[in-house]
Amino acid sequence: MSTTQVPASLRAAVDAAKERVAALHAELPRWELVVWTAGNVSERVSNPDGEDLLVIKPSGVAYDDITPGSMVVCDLDANLVEGDRSPSSDTAAHAYVYRHMPEVGGVVHTHSTYATAWAARGEAIPCVLTMMADEFGGPIPVGPFAIIGDDSIGRGIVETLSSSRSPAVLMQNHGPFTIGSDARAAVKAAVMAEEVARTVHVSRQLGEPLPIASEHVDSLYARYQNVYGQH
């Protein structure tokens, strides 16, 4: 049943977030990060006067059928606030991240092949590429095994990323989750996580990759985060 509890003061912000999140879902199949209906993107809608909300993909909806109007809105306890479909089965995990990491504005989950293969092994992706130092500030860590449906996955994400500079975590036997200042940044992290997972896998077929010294990782990360690009 559809509900409409979005405060009038957030109406424009929620509608804009629905547009962004719907468009960003198209990036997941474009970069071959998902198949069928798997995966999801969410974005926080900040509420200066009360509790924040999140916009997320509904459960089991094909990517070709995603529109701004099909997005659902939930509170940060994963309760449906607006929409006529059930939210993604990962909503509780997204909501937990938003509750406990106030700097996070976007969360993405994919089952991208190479990153998920590392997750299946329960193995962190070592920082052996300057691209990894730039984007992740070190290795991409592994989070604990957790059952889908409640906030167990969210707890694992927060516990793991709280002690890492990485915006990506490989949840054991499940797949990658990424965070960002907004949904677009989280999607970028998901794309880059799959790229480095693939490259490091290929490198290991040739031999043991060479690690990058921690002081060089720190220098590369600082340059990329503070100097690179347009500011």
C-alpha cells in the first residue's frame, strides 16, 4: 500500500533524489556490475528539521523498469515512508550505514564478478596499484559474513569501514558495498572496486603483485583526494 509521509519541506529534495537514484541505477548494468534485478543504489535526503530519509530501488524490479516514480522512500529505521512497492531487501543495511555514518550520503551494493569473487574467498584486495592508493587509500577490506534481511550487513559494513579509508568493503560470501558523499560517489567507488578487483586478479595469474610502501600510499591518497581534478 502506498504511503505519503514525506514532509512538505522535503518534497522537492526527495523528488530530486528519486531522479538521481533512478538515473544512477542505469550505471550498474552499463559497467556490468549486476545481472537481472540484483544490486541497488540509495541516497540520503537530509532533513534539517528532523529525521533523515533515504531513497532506494524497490525489491525485484528489473533495471529497464526503473523510473523516478518507482523509487521508494524509507526512514533510517528502514520503514517505508512513500511508495507502492516493497523496498530492496538490503534497505536495512543501507539505513544502518546512514544512521551510524553521518558523513555518508550514498550507498551502493553490487554483485560484480571480480569483487564478489574476492568476497567469496574472504580475502582483502591488496593495495598494489596506484589507482587503489588514489581511490581507496589502501587495501579494500573484507567484512564479516552476515545474513540478508536485517541490519547485520549494515553493522559489518560500519565496523569494517570505520577503521579504513576505503569507500568499499567486500562482505564475505556476498559482495561489495560502497559508500560516498552522495549516490554518484558511491557508484563511482563500485565501478572502481570492480576494476581493481579484476586487475589484481589478472596480475596474480602472472605472479605475486608488488606491494606499494605505506608512505607512498599515503602520499598518493592525499594528492588524489586534495589536489587532483577540478576544485
